Amino acid sequence: MLDKRLAKIPEVETAVGKWGRVNSALDPAPIQMFENTINYRPEYAINSEGKRERYKTNSKGEYLLINGTTYNPKDGFRLIPQDSLVKDKRGDYYRQWRPEIQSTDDIWQEIVNVTHMPGITSAPKLQPIEARLVMLSTGMRASMGVKVYGPDLQSIEAAGKEIEMVIKDIPSVVSSSVFYDRAVGAPYLEIKLDRTNMARYGVNIGDLQEILSAAVGGMSLTTTVEGRERFPVRLRYARELRDSPDELGKLLVPTATGTQIPLDELAEIVYTKGAQMIKSENSFLVGYVIFDKQPGKAEVDVVREVDKVLSEKIASGVIKLPQSVSYKFSGNYEQQERASKRLMIIVPLVLIMVLLVLYFQFRTVAASMIHFSGVFVAFSGGFILLWLYGQDWFMNFSLAGTNMRDLFQMHTINLSVAVWVGFIALFGVATDDGVLMGTYIHDVFKAKDPKTKNEIREAVIIAGLKRVRPAAMTTAASLIALLPVLTAQGKGAEIMVPMAIPTFGGMLIQSITMFVVPVLQCWWREWAIKRNNKTENQ
């Protein structure tokens, strides 16, 4: 049913679902979970090499088809097979998404809408391997959630339902993704033995249990050998004779006298609610309330907001947690916080190492700090570009039919480990232009040995003019090398793009150091001469 609904979405190419789990302790998936792997079509039709393909159009913008007809996207969306279009190097790209679908988040929302069925809950968008890693690391099937600890399943479920209702109303959380994994709710068929009637008919408990085990669960009689494979042969009642309490009650049980009586004379068969899966952590039973963040929100910020709201609701009495019940947040944000603590140590160490390398080159603190100023300039440039990426007006134009914001995948970028790794890479190259300029200025000063203010300025201008082109070429080479990374799509792009943004923005603004370093060098040399003149006059 789910696969059929998903296949009706035009942007979905294939959808394959799986219910259940592997009979292994290594598979963290719960038994009641449906897992659907969905492949969506590329936004534009591509060839076998993964590159966009152009197709022939007429003056009206209509695509020419092989059968002689035309297709105009303005008349309504219709998915045309690629082999029905006519290839043309001067033609237009064929967009396979509907006009209202602008990103993969829109496709995901369509998936959420069509899979909204009674008894089935939504889940956060995760990749297959990512979902397993998240479940193995946190125990939950989501990247963030609340773990509710308690002494029994009933109190955990009561607290979990209250927390679920509160989290759904938080703006930064996708309300459809909030769900408490019900600890009690799975239907169990219980057979309550009537010992009085069993004694009246002379039926032993052990004999009755053995009959039920063989008739309902089945009994392995032998093993069939088919080549290298072996399959057990199990004998049990047909499904239609054991799939309901009424049919199961007709199961005949032999008595001590040899007569056979139905099972419902010896036992009461009822449905009861029980635990789907009993989970425990740190000697406490635990339940999970999972949720997902709104696009553009940082995981750490969302968790802090949810924690603040829950604390306020508990303090005001809106949420009344049962006795001995507690909760804590879990998910990928924990890894983010651990990484942030490490980065608070690593980033200063990187800056100190860069400063030491400059000091070993120039042998003076003043010269080292002058060239180190390029790091601060580049640092600001990285944050400027991160801010621009979140502005809707930035690069919001089309070139050759391609929107620049779509090409560079511009959206709000939150500070993450990948972004800080990009800044660390930036710190290593941010001083290139300054060192290139400053080294030659030092050489010119050694050769000319200026004594006056005018001679100093003349020497700085001569050195600067001869190093403008090499410095510009160094920066341009770095920027051009990062363009393929900024426009990357597909697997790994979600890590590479945030890593490249601060480096690109920093190198773009860092070109200012071609002017900053000579000015600071000139000021420093003039100050040194002025100080020497005062010393000589005294």
C-alpha cells in the first residue's frame, strides 16, 4: 500500500518497502517499523554520465517529441520519458519536477502527505545507512528525541504522551514528525487456562501446552536438503484455523477418556494489550519521543528550545510527570556538542600554530602580527558568505536558464563541524597573499635601506606593485578550485558544500590583505624610523 502511494508521486522513481527486522541483535530496527527506500528523479534529465541533457524545443518553448507531437510545460506538468525527447545541444534542459517542487524538502513533504494513513506514523528523513547508524548510536529511529525513564511501562507511556503533545506545538519542530513510541499497544492473544474444567476432563497442563505449541507455533519434523541449503519442515494448523480467537477455540484437545473437546471449554481466549518492545538503559525502562527540526534550524538550538518549553510546562504544572519518571534529550546534537567542545581547543591551537609559523619566518612579533591580520580578514569573509547564503535576494537570478541559488544550493547554513573544518582550512591559506607581499617588501627594504618617510612609502609601493599579480593569481586559483565543490550535488555534497563555503568567502575577502599588509608595513617602518630619530636626538 505504501509503495503504491509513493509510486504515484511524479518525482519518485522507485520505492521499495520492508516490514520487520532481521532476526539478529545487531539490527536495531523495531519489529513494527516500515522502512521504505525511495529514489527520486533528478531535477533535470541527465545522460548516462550523470550530466544534464539538452533537448530540442521550438520558438514557443515546446519540446519536440519523436512521435511528431510537442509538449509545453506551461500547459500542465506531464512526465515525458527521456527516449521520447529529441536530443539537441542547443536545446533546453528538461525539468522532471513539477513547478511547485523546488527542493528535495518539497518532495519529502509530498511523501509525508501521501503516506498519512491511520495507524502509521511519520518519521524524519534519513538515509538507509544513516538511519541504522542513528539507531545504533541513540537507540531511536530519529536524529533527535527525548528518552523517558521510569519504573514501569504505564508511567513511561503517560509521561511520553504528555511530552509528545507539548513538543507538537513548538514552532521549530515539524509537528508531523513528533511521535511517542508506544510502549504498550501491541495486541497479544492470551489463553487463560481454566484449571477447574481441565481437572474435570482430566487434561494435564503440560499436555495442553504441548498441543498448543504444535498446533499454533508448529513443530519441526525434519530438514530438507537442497544443495548447500537446508530448510526445516514445520507442521502446524492452517492459518485459517488459528488466525482468530473463535477459530482457535475450536481446536480439539484429547482428554484422559479419549474423547476430544474444544479448547474454549478448557480456557478463555482473549486479546490483551502488551509491550511491542521492552527497552532499558542504565537499569531503567525507557521510552522514546522522537521529533525532527524545521528546515534551516540548527539541531542544538531546537533541542535547547524544546528543553526550555518542557521545563516551563513542568514548572507551571501543565505536564505532571509520574513519580520516579525522568527524561533527557538524545541524538546527533550530543555529538555536535562534544565536537564543539573539542573545537574550542583545536581552533585556538590552529591560530597559535599559524602565528608561530609566521614568527619563524619573519623573526619579529610586529611583522608576524601584521601578516597574521589576514586571518581575521578571512575569518570575517567566511561569516559574511555564510550570512549571504541565508538571504533570499543573494544571487537570486538566472544565467543561461539556470538559477544561481539553485546551482550553488544556497540556503541557511548553520554552524556545524563541517563549517568549522572549513574555517580551519581557511586559516592555513589566509596568510598566503600577506606573506607573498610582506616577504618581498622585506627584501626591498634590505636592498634599498630607506631612511625617510618618503623613501619608505616609495619602497612599499614598488614592492606592492610587483606582487599584486602573483597575489591575485594565488587567490584566483584557490577560488576557482572551490567552485566544483560549491556546485557539487549528490552523495557527500551535504558535507563538502558547508566545508567549502567559509573557505571560499574567506579567500574572496582575504584579497584585501594585498592592501592591508603594505599599509601596516609602511606604518610600522615609519614608526620605527621615528622612534630611532628620537633616540638619536636624545
